Amino acid sequence: MKLILLSGGSGKRLWPLSNDTRSKQFLKVLEGEDGQKESMVQRVWRQLESVNLTNSSIIATSKIQSEMIYSQIGLDVPLIIEPERRDTFPAIALATSYLNTKEKMDRNEVVVVLPVDPYVENKFFQKLTEIESALINSKADLALIGVQPTYPSSKYGYIIPKMEKEKTNLQVNVDYFIEKPNEIEAQSLIEANALWNCGVFGFKLGYLLDILEKKGLRLDYQELYENYSDLPKNSFDYEVVEKAKKIIALPYNGYWKDLGTWNTLTEEMSSVQMGKGILSSDSYNTHLVNELDIPVTIVGLNNVVVAASPDGILVSDKASSPKIKDMISAFDQKVMYEERLWGWSKVLDYASYPNGQEMVTKRICILEGKNSSYHFHSFRDEVWTIVKGEGELALDESITRVKAGDIIHLPSGKKHGIKAISELEFIEVQTGIGINDRDFTRLYFNWKDVIEEFNRTKSKVII
């Protein structure tokens, strides 16, 4: 059995902490076993390790999220990287073709797909191991995990079982699905033994390969990757689940929650305050999450979440917080904060001038022992002012030592990269026309390769 974990989305319901590059699964707001803050994806990967499932797992994600995954759970995690963002059906199809072409997986072997960020107990992942035998014995097209509801929620989809004389606690035959009913309808569904749909699908590899073939899509991984835009931009539910002839669901009677909104996320946070600020004692069921360097003060507010980051500030009643996705849909703002494999960057200022020139000012941190890529820009100039730490600077024909107080000029076309000897911070000022993140030509990622290239060309290495 193989697991495909889906990591996608922008998590706009958790704005302003989440953005296009730092989706909800990467927010370090949960408390780990060691008392340190951890993200949802770190928690899930740790749980998979505890039940020996990481060696059977791959993560399907977009290029923009790959660095975050490597940064948070390590460089050895296997990734299937989509060439572009589409939807869950293309992502699962690409991952399935990878298992078929690259890993030579047998057509009768079982594949289980699940989100990368469920908030569950370890026994949930042990439940996944039951899907394989249930699917084979039942001869069903698909096997799902259905969570036993604990209250009539309007936030989740429901799996409706068929009414049958002979019942089993091990599995049910699925009749149909209802997506996010109101609470009155949800109560009626629970009384009819409906289950919460937690987005877990199991199928034999050959089942999905046959579907791809019938749609005239390529089965070879490289060919499918190169023609990814040909895949229908639809959900797996629409393209596969709704058209399956026989579906079973395995009831799971344990803790499960989707931490996709501020009201659900704050219920699982170990502290009511993160970051600078003051939360008055007469503020009941109120949370403050502040990533800014300025204090936020909350006085006498109940059932409220206040979240502040470089991307914006949110003040919301908790029950109303799910509305935030629709309210910010018209925002067209650059991503202001990014976590990268080597550290982080934060946009401090942006300006656009009448002559078309632009200016972006960033504060960048390179963690000790980490390095940026060795690269150049074609259209923008940069000026770096080192404000903290020491590093090795690779600049065209030489590698030299830099430290706090140094200023480095980087005209467009000039090859450069930097490695932190100690944690390094610098202010980067970009100027040019049409500044964007695509103006990047990367030559080397590994610092060892940079050193070897300089030695090979007899450039100066002064360190």
C-alpha cells in the first residue's frame, strides 16, 4: 500500500498568516511533543513515522510549496511536484502515474489518498492500513474513511450509507454524499448513521489508470507531466468518486478535525497568545497571534481572534471567521512573508514610480550553515546591506567574507550567492522595471558545487 498526501491550497481562511506560499499546513501554531511549535504538516509526518508509514508515503504538491515542505520535514521526503496548480484530480493522476512508471507499482496494489493536514490521533493512521484488505475483500471501486460525527456540523461533507438489513461495524456501502448541510439537516443525517467525509480515498492502482486511459490521458509519468495542462481542472470527487459504481466506507470512531478556519484552529492552540502584545484578563475565549515586531493590545473582547502578519491584520468574531476567504478574494497583494529552505524573507516596502520603475525592500535571514542559490537576475539591480552575522559571498570571480556593516552592489546580470557562517541578516533593495520572482536564473543550489566551480575556473576563494 502506498499513501499519497495532498499538499495544496492557499489557506485563505487563515489569512493573514497564510498566503500563496505559506498555506495553512505550514503555520507553526500547534504544540509538538517537545513543547516546541510545529505545523500541521510536521505533526502529520511525525505521526506517520510513529506508525511506520513514512516509507510508504509521497507528497503531491506544487513547486511553490516544495521548499516549505523540505524546510519543515527534511530533504529526504519524496515529492511529486505539479508543473502548475490545477485541482485534486490532476494532482492524484500525476502521483498515480509516478507510482506506475517510476516505482513500477503493481496494478492490484492499493493507493490511499489523504490531505496532508488532518488533526487526528495516531490511531487514525492505523485505521488507514485497514483500507487495503477492505477494498480487496469487498471488490469495491473505492474505499473511504468516514468519521463518526460528534455534533451536527455544517462545516463538513457527509457520507450517507445505504439502508441495509445486515449491518457491520467494519464497513458500510455508500449511497450518496451531501456537502455541508445546515445544522438541522446535519442532525437528521446523523440519526440516519451518516459519517463525516474526511477526504480519504483508497483504490487499486489499476482502477485509476483505467480511468486515465478511458479519458485519453497519458499513463507515462513524464508524458503526463509534460502535458499536464491537458488534464481536466476538476476535483477527484467530480472526476472519480461521483462516477464510481461501488463505494464502501470504514467508520472511524476517534478524534478528527479540519483546522481550516480560525475558530477551529484556535480550539487546538495551547496558548491564547503568540507574539508581542497584551491580552486583558477580562477578554474571554480570545486569541492573539502576532508575527509583527510591534505589540498588539486587546482589552475586553470576547470570542475574538486577532491575527497580525506582514500580509495584514485580522480582527474577527470567531464564529464569523470562515467568511474571511470571500472577503479577501479581491486582494491583489504581493506575498509579504516567505519561509524558504535557507531561512525567510519579509517585504518591508514597495513603491511604483511614474516612469515604470519599481522598488522592493526586503529583510532577509539566512540560517547558520545554509545558503542561497548561486544565481543572477536579468532585469533588476540589488543592493545588500549586511546587518547581522557573517557569511561567504560568491560574486562573479571571487568568494570573500562579509560581515555586519558591509554593503554589496549587485547590478543585473551579476552572478551571486551567499552562505551564512553565523545566522545572517541583510536588507535587500531591488530596483528595476517589472520586478517579479520569475527574474531568476539559478546556476547552483549546493554551496559545495559553487566552491568547486570557483576552484575549477581558478577564481579567487578568499575565506
